[in-house]
Amino acid sequence: MSEPGLAAPPLAGAAPSWAQILTALAGKVLATLDESPGKHAEGADDLPPTRNAKGDHVRSFDRAAHEAVVAGLEEAGVSGLLLSEEGAPREVGPGPPQWQFICDPVDGSDNWGRGLPLSAFSCAVLPWDAPLGAEHVVAAIVAPTDGAPALLGVAGEGAWASAHKRASGGTSAKQRTADKTTAEARHALATRDTARLSRAMVSVELNHHEPAGPLARTLRLARGVRSYGCASRALALVATGALDAHIDLRDRLTPESWLAAAFLVREAGGVVASPDGAPLAPVRDLLDRRSLIAAATPALLQAIVEELDR
């Protein structure tokens, strides 16, 4: 695959070019994953077993992707605090922290490790002193590991899918030049104008969860139901219009998995809320767990909330 060139360090006082920086960062992480061991080979990891702060097992490809994030941010020349699922909080960059980088190097790592569809690199950028909420995100990316175009958003500019589709394997110098040329091309994201649950394609997260009656009834009323095992990709599919809603009621979601994608949903015209329909409150840190509903329209969100409340 090709790896986009890293953006030059931002000039003092200038706003960073987040689209370029995040595109380059994703390229570095995905290139690292393509070269790392562990894919399709659960149990083949020969590194000492460790767990992250949430208690989840960290595999060699998780660690390699995390280190690629650190290296990419250092090379980009932006200063801030990296909050990553796979490592302790870490300051990066040449000066005093200006930003927070909330990253999941491999969201859906169980999928990626077993060769199943849907996993991604996810990263949200917030000002240094901002609460960890989607309304405070200044830029975000969800970059699929399967070669699909990355989804990006910048506050005030909307959200879009890159025109460039990442190819796996090696690429020629000519192709790498083309990749850099097309990396900034934009296809604007927009959620569907779906208001009725009976017309909605809905995804639901079921890992470590036994659906209660209201959720089972809500899913029965939907046009179709899917379960993907990757929060960032499921939410991103709402932003693209492929899905109409995503429901996760497990009280297990931590912000590195949903913050970037929730921003994309909002920028694409959708809504992300608590299960009661109230605005989703900022989280304290990467151990602060949430349930949420993302919907293409406020009307569809209300329909889902009402069914869950019956």
C-alpha cells in the first residue's frame, strides 16, 4: 500500500492542516499494520502478554500501531497529549501541549486479528483544555484497515470521504504520487433522511450483552439489523448514509472508539445522544464508559428512544 507523505510542521501561530496531518498519520498506522505479525493468527503473538488500562489484551499489532501513532505525531510537529487505548498518556511534539489526540490505533482489533471485516484507525483532535466531547472536536479521522477510503472531518469544513482508495501491498512511485495528489479530494458525507424505524437499517453492538425486551422489540421493528463489532466503523457507516442508526446500550464504550466517529456523524447531519435522547455528556478519560445512539435524523433518534422506553 502507499503511505501519504507527512505534512510539514505547522508554522508558529498557523492553524495545523488537520486533513493532511491525519491522512498522513493514518497512512503510517495502516502501513505498519500491513507489515505487522498477528493478522489471521490468533495465538501467534510471541510478545509477553499485557493488558491495557481497560483490561483488554494488547497484541503485537496493537503495540506496533500505537508506536506508529507516536512516531507520526512527532514527525508532524504538532504538540499535545496522546491518549491511546494501547498506552499510557504521553506528551508528543516539540513544545507545550496545544492539543489532545484521542486515538484507537486498531478499533475492532478482534476483527482485524481474525481476518474479519470492519476495523479501523480512529483519531479525534481536541484543544488542550477542552472536555472530551464530540462538540469540542476540531478534526477527526476513521481510516478503515480494509482499503476503503478514509473518512475525515474538520470543524467548520464538514466531513468527507477521501477519493483515494487505499490499495494493499506495494505500490509504484507513480501510484504514490497519485495518492498524494488525490488525498485531499473530498466527497461530502451526508446522513440519510430517514425518520421511521420501519425504514431504517440499524446496527447494534451485542458483545458481552444480553438484549433486554425493549431493545429486542426495537430491533424487530427495524427494516434490517446488523452487528459489526467495531464502534468507529458502525458510526462511520451512519455518517456515510449506509446505515441509518447505531445502538450500543452496554455501558462499555470508551471514547477512543467513538469520539472521532461521533464527530463525523454530527458533521454529516446526524445526531449522537444518550439512550434517553439527551445530549451525550463529555467523558472524563479513556476509562469513562458510555452507551449511545447515533441516528441519521432527530426524528429517527426520537423514534428509537420512544421504543426503548416502552
